[in-house]
Amino acid sequence: MIIKVTEHAIKRYRERFFDYSSTEDAIKNLLIETARKGTTVCKRPGNGHCTELKYKDTYIVAAYEQDELTIITCLGNRMYRKWVKHQDSYERLGGRILYPEQAV
């Protein structure tokens, strides 16, 4: 199986693990290892080809297309992923719930 890593995934890895000193090749190898040895956490919404995988506390999103796997993004470790999911669900709340004193 061919595994590709996007530039976006490398950028997100650096940002979410605060690792700006590792080389691009080292990050690619770590993400590829996560894709090969990782277990499925859940399916991602959309076309049905995207899957969230984890391995050694590294979470990624990968898209399957026939015999090719593309690592789309890196979600960080468990704690960072949990924080992002909490922020995302919090932003979806209506303005009246978040700011009841400003509701008309």
C-alpha cells in the first residue's frame, strides 16, 4: 500500500506537538508508522473514506483510495484532541446560550 503524507499533516504535527526542531523526514516517518500500526478510532464524516487512527498517543486522519492511503492531518495527542473537540462543540452552541445577557 502506498502511503502519502500531506504538507498540512506535517504542519499540524509541528503545531500540535510543539515540535519545531524535528526534520520533515522524521515527522513523515512517524506519521507513516502511525498509519501502518495504528488502530481505527472512528470513521470521519464525509465520503466514507476518511478514518481517524491512533498509535502511541498520536492521532491522525487518513483517507483511503483503492491501494493508496493519504494522511490528511494530525490531531495531536489524546489531551490536545480532547481539548479541540471540546472547543469545537462549544462553538456550535447558539449565541443565546453562550451570551444570555446579550440576547434580545
